[in-house]
Amino acid sequence: MKIEIKKFGAILSSRPAGREAALAIKAYIKPKSREKIELDFSEVISVGPSWLDEVLTLLRAEYGRERIICLPTQNASVQQSLAIIDGEFTG
């Protein structure tokens, strides 16, 4: 199941907005058992770590870390935010 993150805006920055997006995703998706949930960041300009942290924390808690997949992207903002959240940021 693929979720187009652009539906939540082109610039995603605040923790409250991230929580709202996560709750909306959770409310509207009904993945099958073990089905991967792919987050597609195409056409998103910027994603802040706080926004992404809210989304990933809620979805990973609900569906399991292994089922939530952030699709590969060349967007540096997404890459940096993911690195910060997952503890891989080196500065």
C-alpha cells in the first residue's frame, strides 16, 4: 500500500501537523496483514524532523517498524530528517 505524502502539503514542518497527518493516515488505510505501508515523498519540497517523527512514531507503533517503508528519494530534506529520526545523522 502506497501513501502519497504530497497530499499533506509540499512543506511539512510542525509536530502538530505531523500528528494530524499520522492520524489521518491511520484512519483511512486498512492494510492487509503483513502488507508493507510505503511512504512516497515525491513532489514534497521539505520535511522537518518533528513532522516526520510524529508520522513514523505513530505508524510504527500501530503497524510495526518493519512494515513502514520510506520509499527512496533524492530529496535531501527527507534524507536528513530520516537520518535524524533513525539516529544515523552524522552532522
